[in-house]
Amino acid sequence: MSTYETAQDQFIIVNGIRYAYRRFGLTTGIPLFLHIHFRGTMDHWDPAFINPLAEHRPIIILDNAGVGRSEGNIPMAFTAWAQVVIDVLTALGVKQIDLLGFSMGGCTAQLIALNAPHLVRRLILAATISSTGEGVVHVQGMEPFMKLKSASTKNEQLEAFLLSFFGPSERSQAAGKASFERIHSARPNRVDYIDVETAERQTVAYFNFQKPENEDAGSYNRFLELEMPVLIANGSDDLLLPTENSYVMWKKLSNTDAQLHLYPDSGHGFLYQYANQFTKLINNFLDAEISAAGKSRL
């Protein structure tokens, strides 16, 4: 079985743009597609998180347009990010996926599930936020985001990672340092985070997603359309996309089986801090039977 560390880069041309992707894990079953966070590429997943998932199912990861090894420009709307994923999976002949989106990748995942519901069997939203609506909470202090956005050297990236993804406790900071080391040593010839100038396009995409005048291209008012089982999870104190938003999204999912899990003493990077616990939860969620009423039975 191939792993995150050994998976080979593959490429496909869709609508004239060359996209980089990787497939690894099991070779049979419904694949789990994962979309990465702000400034991240395929080389920024923590193997302690992604490999236990690959032991149970096929995995697909992708550099979206303008990211990492993919060509093109980063679109300034999450609807376009979502369409890239839909188009690439269609070109690959993938009929159905389970879908996990992390942070901005979670914003994209919401729109993939809403705009191509036939494609998504189950949806996992990790440390993310819907578009603007009643109850949605925006971050008050911008320091964690600004450090994440402007970090250029490895030391700056580590400092930003620890501040924005992990809590201040000794335990959480230690988990963050271990995760950063795993991410940066997992693969040879890895690419860096997308550069500071290019990341501005991702920032614009996020703020376009949050503009009230763009609500028709958002997700908040459409959550009732989601009928597949949904798992929402976050750390107890997310400094980037406040944890309260996970509860807001969960409350709006009244037409499906929706679960909400919050992890203590953790933040945006809870899925790496609690990799063992969260991957077990994901595997149970994805393997659970679906009742006639569309509810998952764990």
C-alpha cells in the first residue's frame, strides 16, 4: 500500500490547465478527497493524520489552480475552487467521494457538496466556517492570521503555525512542534507554502465568500440542501475561524445526520494535535451504515 510519503505526483490537464494530484492508500472503495488550508499544498498534510486514513480507504489530494505544482491562477472565489475539484474528479472518472475540507478547504468543500451533491457521499468539515449569516463569528484579533499570511522563512512559518493552529498550553505547543516537524520531513523535494504575494488571492477569495452581497455564491443560506451525513469538528479555541462557527453550521444541518465534535485544549490544528482520536472518528463515520432515513449508524 502506498502512503503519503511514497505517493507519486500525477498530472492531468483539465480545461487547458495542468493540475497535480496524488492517489495513495487502498486501491478499492470510495476514495476520500481532502482539500488543504490557506497557503498549503499537497506537501502540507501531516502524515500522522493522513496515513491512518489511507490504511482504510483510497486517498486523493490535489493542488488547486495556482497552488504548489499545479498551473493556472488561484481563483478569487471559492465557487471556482470547488469547480476545479469537481472538474478534475470528473476527468479522472471518479463517480463518488467522501470529502474532507480543512479551514479554507472546508469552505471549498461546502460548495463542492452543495454544487455537486451527486458526487459527495459524506462530508467532513474541519476547523472551518460558512459564509456570512446570523450567528457567524469573525475573528477579532488579526495577529494569528497576519503572521500566517506573511511568514516566509521556516522559523517564521513555525512561529505562525504554533500561534495560529495550536493553543498556548505546553501540551498543545508541543503537539504543534511535533506536527510541524512531521510535515516538513515527510517527503523529499517538497514545495514550500504558496508565496506571500500569491496568497493574497486566497485572502481575497475568503473575503469575497464573507461579503453579504455575495450570499448567492455562499453556503450559509443553502445548508438545508445538504442531505448527506456531515461530520463537523474543531478545536475548543480556534483563533483563525472561531469555534462558535462549527456550532452555527451544525445547527443549520436539520435535513441530515450531523455530528459535532470539539477537542479540548486545542485550536485550528486540532486534527494534527488529536490525529489518533480524530482519524478513528473519521474512519468510524465513513464506515458507518446508512439507515433508510439517511442517518448514519455508528
